[in-house]
Amino acid sequence: MTKWVNAIVIKNHKYTDRLFKLILHAPISPFYAGQFAKLGIKISPTKYIKKVYSFVNPPNNKNLEFFITLIHDGIMSNKLYHLMLGEQLLISKTSSGFFTINEIPPCEILWMFATGTAIGPFCSILQDGSGLQKFKTIILIYAVKYTNELVYLPLLHNTKKKYPNKKIIIQTITSREKNLQSLYGRIPELLKTKKIEKNVGYIIHPNTSHVMLCGNPGMVKDTQSILIKEYNLQKHLRRKPGHISSENYW
């Protein structure tokens, strides 16, 4: 059973008309970068709604940050979107999830694929830095619909500077508009055509690579299928080590 504690809203920042971040303070237990918490809101005297959201902040930061998409007919996201400074909601005392670096075996190249708000866990992992010494090169693929949705790109570039002795590559993708700095299209198609590998200058291979996938279930399913069928990678399981770790983001 979930143990809940009160969280106080420190900031509710709107990036676009559909993307926002919540920063909360709450007495939660320590967590690992890449994990998620449950947030809960009371909608009637006897009824609560709850949903899981990954931390954007590293574990050593007391500002608990969550990157959220407003779903216009979604009760939970609308409630969160309209929270004001100082208001309270519920958060799970203990965090969950296995999308963490300590679950990833050492390899030469760690690939991180994220769509939309699923960039959150990777922001937490890269800011934290724990365990990254297991990888020679880290390649982050950050995919969104429109350029103005790349809201965590400045943070990622600043975080990259923390690792002057490690090769970290950030490749952005937009699927609804073209720009000179990003690839254009969807991750599965760009993998099929090898455009991602060509652009970053590295190949995905079972002898050298591990792939972390975080995003909408459709992207995760399609990308996994391509990586298995065309790249000869296998799902990573605790009982059977492989090359693909995934987190569905809703």
C-alpha cells in the first residue's frame, strides 16, 4: 500500500500551452535517478486521483521536479496545471522503478532515447552522474514535435560540461517541423534509414551498445521491434541480460 506525504508547490512553470513543470518540497525517502513517484490530488471528499511521474531532478536536490504534459481532457494533468504556489498535493513517500543506471550492464556506448516529457529520467540520471563511468560514450536522442518543446536542452548542455573527460553527444529530433539543428521525423523511421547513426557518427551494435528507451508506448514498441529485428539487440532482463531497457511513459 502506498504511503502518502504532503507536498507543497514551490513553482509551477508553463513552458508552452501544453508543457509545464512542477517543483515540490516534500519529506520523501531517498530515490535513485531514473525512478518515479506517485502524485495524488483530492477531487471529492472521498475520492483521489493519482498518477506516476518521473523525477527530473537528481536525488541530491531537494527541489522535486516533474515535467508534465497537459492533456486537455485529462483530469489529473488539468489539476496539476492549475496548482498555485503554496498549494498542497500528495506524493508517495517511497519512489519506484528500475529504469536506473545500476540496472544497466557496462558497455562501450549507452544510447538514451526520449520523446517529449520522457526526457525527465535522463535529466535526472545525467545530473546525478552515478554509475556513468561504466560507459565510454553516452548518446542522448531527444525527440519532440516542435522545436520550442526542447525545453530541457539548455540544462542538458550545461550538464554535459560536468563530464569533460567523457564523450556525451546530444542529438535532437523534431517530428512536426524542420530546423537545421535537428533531424526530422520519428525515431523508428530514422533508425530504419540509419540517419541517427550517420548523424552522431556511431553505430548501434550488440557488442558495444545498450539502449534505454523512454517515451510513449507506441514509440517504445516500434523502436524495440526495429532494434530486435534489424539490429540484433535483445530486451534486457534481470534473469537474462540484453541490450534494451525501456520505460513506457504513461
